[in-house]
Amino acid sequence: MKHKTSHQATEPGRNQRSAAFDHGGVMIAGLPSGAPEVERAASVASHTHSIATPAFVFDLPAIDQAAARVASIAQQAGCRALYSIKALSLPEVVETIARRLDGLEASSNCEARLARGMFDARNAIGDGKRSILHLTTPGLKPDEVPELAKLCDAITFNSLTQWERFGPMVAAAGAERGLRVNPQLSWIADERYDPCRPSSKLGVPLDQLAIELTRRPHDFAGLAGLEFHTNFRATSTTPVEATVDRLIEMLGDHLKSLAWMNLGGGYDLAHMSDADVVPLVRAAERLRSEFDLDVLIEPGSTLVRRHGYLISSVVDLFESEGQSIAVLDTSVAHLAEVFEYQRPARVLGHVIGGPHRYTLAGSSCLAGDLLAEAAFAEPLELGSRVVLCDVGAYALSKVQNFNGLAPPAVRLVS
Ligand SMILES: Cc1ncc(COP(=O)(O)O)c(C=O)c1O
């Protein structure tokens, strides 16, 4: 078992908060593959028992295995798979996944530079694999577009205003132009996650797009593809087929003038059975056979979520009105989604009904900085390790630059 400190996740200079990770990040190589999830987590924990905490730990062989599974599903469905970098942009992880898939999906210039740099480095050593880079973001800025158009194979505009403002610039630079569509078909009850929520900021509403394509088709000459992304941690691909059916029903022959359709991410593909992916396979086949479209998918979190851990240590233990509190040397500031969505962290070693119950609290001054309730077979002690699981996606990126967005500049007025 070897572990090494990872390199900085995003560009030097832009990522001013990356030091938080550089001090604690550890990559793991050489874990035995195929072990059940809990054994795997326990193995990761035992192999990292001496590292300084708090530390994010990523299990590269398990990520590689997840990427192999996604690649095989993509092959079965006859589509191309791009890794959505925003889930976890550590270069070693992106590289591991990119070796298996057909390319990458970026959501900012930082991520696009990381991806293109990786492809260029690979070309420089004569690795002939042609990888593709797509980008979509609601936050395109005019001064970034020329560079992005050079870096990316395709830019998918989030709105008709982006299409009108930036389309000519992107076409002139030789990149393909796509449009993100909001299929207006919701799969997620919680609006905070739902890209199809009422008056969504994500994509052109399908009914509006259908009208515009019919009313002024010449304005969409050069539109290469459409993309949708409408789900989150889905364990069945039935929604993707229903969404494709809806797009076909609403857009019909307009689809024939396109080159591709991107079905987005949001599906836990790496952990699905062959039976679970049958609807995806059928949807892709329909798009290919009826409309001659190239089909893409762009999963993110399924490749990394289960293979990242946050390792922490107990720094204080006390009773508060009958409840045992264990203060950890981490915080919801390291696991933003625990607080944002009030979704407790998963804790390794938690035993339902276990005799030693604790509130696992973060060490910040925020009263609600609480990570989970957990019960263990043995009591915790000062210095005990507590391993928080399933934090491979969107945790480190939210400690650093989520979506590759640089933090705001800081100015003092005196
Ligand atoms: C456009 C787009 N594609 C792909 C993804 C990846 O989704 P996930 O990580 O849920 O697979 C996202 C995530 O927000 C997204 O916005």
C-alpha cells in the first residue's frame, strides 16, 4: 500500500484555497479490488491510520474500476462517455478516468484548461487516443469565450441569449455549438437539485425551443447538438428514456439536422446492473437509428462519490444534556452538502443500535456544524479516527473551486 500527496487540483494562481487540500490530501494505490464497500472503506482507513487529519482520501483503483464499468455501459449503449470534471477535478483522478472514457466535460475555463492540458500532454507522448472536450455553463463571460472556443470541441449554450451573443465567436474559432434544453420533465422532488424546477436557470425550456426552431429555423443553422441534464443520483435509467421520448415528441424532425445529443449525467451508472441500463441503451439506439445522432453521456459523481473518504480525528468528548458529543477536527465547511442539504455524513463503523452513541460535531463555531449521529461498538476516545464515507463527489470541489470557478477577488477600501 502506497499513498502520496496529490498535486494541486486546479490551476496555480487561480486556486487560492488549494492549500487546504495540499496539506492533507492523500491518494491511495494498490488496494485489493472487488472487496465489498465496507471492507474496502475499512481497508482504506487501516492503510491511512497514520496520516495527519483531516484528510480527503481517494481510492484510485476503485475509481478506475468505476470508470471501466461506465465505459462498458457506454459501449453497450453505443454512446460516448465524457467525465464531468466538476464532481472531482483532482488531476490524477481526471487522468485515471479519462484513460477509460471518450473525453471530458468542463464547466469553466479552469476545468477546460486542465482537460486540454491533459490531452496535449498525452499527445506529446504519442498516445494516439483522441479525447473530446465539451463545455457548458450558465456563466459564460465574453472575455473567456475566445479561449474556451479554442480549448473545447463543443460549447453548449445554456440560453438563447448565450447562443445569440457568443455563437458567431465560437463558430469562427471552429468549435461546435450546442444548446442545453430543459425538457420540463422533473425527476427530483427537492427543487434545490431539480434542473427542471419552475422557471429554471438551466437550459432553454423545451416548449420554447420547439416554437423557436419552427418559427426561425435559419437562426439555428450550425446548431450541432442538444444537451439535457435533469437527474441526480438516479438508480434507474428509465427517466432518461422518458426524457428522450419527450424530446422526440416535441422536436421531431428538427433532430435530424443535428449531429449529436448529450444525455447529461445524474445517473449512478457505475453501480447499476445490465438490466438497469436497458432503458438508456434503448433511448440511445432510438436517437441513432431514427435521427442518425451521435449520443453522449456525461456522468460525474458516479465515478468518484463512493471512492472518497474524509478521515478525521476526535479532538474533544463531553456530555451535553444527556447527549454524548464527539468533536472532530473537520467541519461542514469540508463537507458543504451535509449542511446545505441537511444530509448526514455516512460514518464507517456505525452500528444500528450500537451501544456508544455520539453526535459527531465539527470544530467550527457554528452551532449547526453537525456531521452525523453515529453509534459504535466501542467507545470513542480522544484521537480516535472517524471515517466519513461517500464524499468523493462535490466535497473537495466545494472546499476549493466548485465548477472551477475562481473565488471572488478581495479588495480593501480605505
Ligand atoms: C451539465 C451537467 N452534466 C453532468 C453533470 C454531472 O452530474 P452527476 O455528477 O450527478 O453525474 C452535471 C452536474 O451537475 C451537470 O450540471
